[in-house]
Amino acid sequence: MRFTKMQGIGNDYVYINTMEETVGDPSALAVRMSRPHYGVGADGLILIGKNEAGEFTMREFNADGSESEMCGNGSRCVARYLYDRGYALSEEIALRTGAGLIRVHVIPDAQTGKASRVRVDMGVPELRPERVPVNTEARCEEGVPVTAAGQRFLAHCVSMGNPHAVIFVEDVGRVPITVLGPALEHHPVFPRRANIEFIHVTDREHLEMRVWERGSGETLACGTGACAALAAACVTGRCGRSADIELLGGTLRVTWESDGHIYQEGPAEFVFDGEWPD
């Protein structure tokens, strides 16, 4: 079975084109292929396909085999795959995900004609607790009190098609993320678990971020998390409507436009093509 490994600012996934390949049990395959040293090594598995309506589709499975609704960095990589390999004939690509239909704009390189950057319409951020979801009567803008690993936090909860809890800190480098990440991800206040973002506001146009991704652990980047971070920082008055989000793997430009939609822009890179034995 042929596959492609791609990464968006270090958020790496195994991509399988189901228009050409057949995947029987994607959850089990995600676990096997994602394992470092024993598999390909990745943050998870993404299936690229096409449905009966003619829409391109994307399904994302985390490294633990659980399926997520959406992946921001993954959507950029899927768009580049479709564009560079001739499946998409336009720079504007509609992509059906578990969180609904998203629209992606490929920015070609002037010399090569290949995709150099990709801009994704991530939709409207959802702050209503029942839609995140988060079990609370508090307003997400004010912060949801959460106690985990003996510490108390205010989590600003946002859905970008998948659940996020944004926590503002003074120094992202000093966050014990391997302790706090799983404790917060599995906290009972989050009925579908949550992605956890630790954010330091450098200034009104720059945020630093570390992320603990639901089902994968700490990753170098998270596109939906960057969008959730901007939304939380904006509604709490910490930044403006546009900012560079600096992650361990690189920087994303995130903008909350006047139409209510959040857009993220960044690179998407091929790593290698391979063949999986089964």
C-alpha cells in the first residue's frame, strides 16, 4: 500500500490516497504506522478521498487510533497533495472533513507552479460551552476553572470543529506539558476530551504556543489550536484580529476576518513517498 509522509511546520502525518488505495481498519493502521522506530513515525494518519458528491474528503486519525474531526495543518497538506499531483485543477479546493466543508486556497510558487503556501478558511470559532463541548455554566470568554495535577487553571474553551482549551501562561518553555497535558485532555469537564494549548502573549501581534494534542501528545504544531488560541486571545483583549502564532515547528499566520471566519496560512511540505507492507 502506497503512502506519502507530509508535514506542516513539524506536524507530520502519514497520508493515504483512498482514491487509489484501500484501507480496511484506519484506526488500527494509524496506531501501527504512527509508532516511532517500529512504524513510519507520525502524529497520525490522514485519508484523502472523494465522496459520491464529487467532493474531496479528509479523515484524520490520531496516533492512538481515535478519529478527530479536523486538522488544520493536515488540511494544508491535503490541499498541496491534491494540487501538486494533479487531482485538483483549481487553486480553490473544497474539502469535506468531519467538521464540515472547508475551503482551501493554494498559493503557487511563481517559478515552479507548485504549491508554496496554503491558506485555509477554518470557519467561525464556537465559544458556546455546549458546542465546544465543555461541561460548565461559565462563559468561555471568562475562562472555565479547571483543576488538574494539583493546579488550578482558567481554560478558555473554543471549538474549531474540534474541542480546544486555551490556557495563558507566562513562559511556555517552563510548562510541564507531559504532566499537565494528559491530565487536562482527559479531565471530566471535557466530555470528548480536548486539545490543550499553552499560550504566552508576546505582544498584540505575536503569540507563543505549545500544544498537547488529543490522542497524540505534544506535537510541534496544531493548526486548529493556533486558530483557537487567536480566538481566545482576541475575545479576552490580549491581541488583535491577526497574529503570528509561533509554535515549536514554525510560524502560522492566523487572521479573524470581518466575515467571522478564521483563516490560517502556512507551508505544507512533502517528506517522502513509501510503501507499507500490508
